[in-house]
Amino acid sequence: MTELRPHVVIVGAGFGGLAAAQALRKAPVDVTIVDQRNHHLFQPLLYQVATAGLSPADIAAPIRAIIKGNANTRVLLDRVIGVDPVERQVKLGTGQQLHYDWLILATGARHSYFGRDEWAEHAPGLKTLDDATAIRRKVLVALERAETEEDRDRRQALLTFVVIGGGPTGIEMAGAIAELARQSVSEDFRSITPHCSRVMLIEAGERLLPSFPPALSEKARRAVEGLGVEVMLGQPVGDIQADGVTVGNRFIPAHTTVWAAGVQASAAASWLRAECDRAGRIIIGPDLRVPGFDHIFAIGDTASCMGPEGRTLPGVAPVAKQQGKYVAQAITRAISGGSTMPFRYRDYGNLATIGRRRAVIDFGRIRVSGLPAWLLWSVAHIFFLVGFRNRFAVGATWLWNYLTFERGARLITGDTATTS
């Protein structure tokens, strides 16, 4: 790379970071992507890895392979621990300093347990492939142990699966676990029948999918209950232990609990001492710049960005991708002495799947549910996967799963002795 050209550093290779890198591939700049993992992950399908529907390689691709055609881009496998905006330096975990002319913070988010971080040990969230394979191991080990467990109460606890959080991730996770435990594995076990397993979805609010219209929320509730999931609304969780969950005055014995109730932004706001919202997201300007730092942008889950209706934009892939492209254009125009209009998000709809042939989509004036929504959801997710191989593999796997009810990724990896 040529040192005379402006240097753009992108922290994070999620949807937003990669969208920015791809949009800058022909710009007169040098680009460095910094990420602590070597792969880009398609997070919307992560729950399918956790429930043995897909393999990890189906929804992930090496960052270097994705941007191999970008002659002006390099990748650093490292962790960012701070930013010096005065010297324009990014501080890396290896102790090195990386100079930038323009900085794009696309560091994503992590789980938030609302001040009860001790719950993380017993109720893992779903943000990485490690999370997904750990949950898959826990679910499959529970089924294996329940097959030979003679104590009735212990067996029921093993076959009880609790998902906390009624947003898209929670609904998708609960529906997928129900299909796995009640249908996909029932023919492979001798003592587990479709009616043995119990799947519970707990939401502190008054309805599921609060970002969707109430009518679609109700359809989603009926659809997930149709899969055999017990839905508990208006029920905040009081405590989570290794052997179960406390809801109100009621203790629910359960071997497997999954957290899908909240997220917390990365430490990017603290690096800059920037103003942030309750979730730790940097409050940015209409041009996606961090206030007070003209050469620093924040996008995706790192940023709190207001939409046209005065509400914060959701932390979904389309928002991050559009912001990444916008920032790339803003940098290119700034280098050439031009200016840009404020960022404007184009909302193409909200999608959530509940399970086999069940989904809901909000296109604004048009709302779709049931099989048509499920087909649209499937096509959209296959289309946005990175790489032909991933699209082909996922499409073929889904077709096989649909025809046979089987889940081919039911592999238990890691040490099962540590799985309580």
C-alpha cells in the first residue's frame, strides 16, 4: 500500500465494516480492517447453528477471502483496546499503534444482563460461533442424558429449555429448539417422544416482537405456541441458576437456558469518552460522525442513530450495511473536497421466522405472515449470505431439512463432562 494516500482504519468486520471496505475498494485510499476474529459471521442465522440446523462454516467466511479482490485493503488479526484521537492512533492489543486518517468504528455489541453478569454462566447469549456451538452442545447433551435418566424430575429438567427474551432472536431460538426437540430427534431416540420436551419463551414485556405491529406480534405468538412453545408475557426473570430459572415466585427447573433479552455496545464510547445511550452506543450526528471528531465515524451496533420518525434505528444488518456504504461515500467525497447529505435509512421491512413454514414480515403498509412470509424470509437470507458456496450449502440444507425433518449438524463437540 502507498503511504501517500489517506489511510482508512475499519475496526470490526461485521456487516457495516465490510460494507464500508467494499465501497472503498476503488477509492484513492488504503484500508486496514482490524478484527479479533478471522471470519465474517452472518449473525441472523446463528441460532440455526445453535440448534443443529446448519454447520458453522455455512454462515461464516474468512475475511481475507471476502476482500481478496480489494487491492487497497489489508486485514489485521488483532484486538483494539483504545483510540488516541489527538494523535490519530488506534491502540492494538499487541501493543502496536496504528495510524489513521479516517476511522470507522464498527465494533458491534455483546450480551447485556442488565447488571446481573453472574447469569452469563448459566444463560449464554448468542453472538459468536463459540456461543452457538456451546448452546448446541448443551442442548444435545441434555437430550442424550435424558434418554437414559431414570429419575423423573431430573429427566424433566433435562428436557426443559428456557429462552429469555421475546424479540426476533428469542422467537427464532425457541421455535428452532421446539422443532429440534419435538420433531427432528424424536425418531432417533427410544424413550424421548415429541411430547416429552418442554420449551418456554419468557418475555418481560406485554407482547412478543415489540418492534413489530401488534397484529403481527399476536400472529407470532400463536405461531410459536403452535410449535408447542409455552409463552410467558409480562414475566421478568428474577434469578437464573445452573438448575433453573426463577420467574416471580415460581422456580422452573431447567437444564438449558438461553439469553436473548438484551445487548450492550462495545467499549468504543469509552475509548473516545463520547456521549452514549443506556446500551453504551455512541450518540452520533446525522452524518454518522462522532461529535467532536470529524475524522471518526461510528456505525451499526456501535452507534445510536436517530431514524426519520425520531426513534433510534434498530441494530439489524440492513442498517449497518447502509451506514457502511454511506460512510465510505462520505470519506471519498471529503477527500475530493465535496460534501454529503445526512444519512437516511431506507427501511425495507422487518423479518422474523418462528419455525417451519412460519414467519412474519412487516413491510410498512404491507404485512405478511405464514408460509409466504417464511419463503420470503428464506430467499432474503440466502441472498444476503456471503459467497456462492454458503448460499448453495444453506439452500440445500434447508430443502433437506424441510423434506425430512432431519438436522444433520447434530454433532457434540468439546468436553461434555463440563456440560452441567
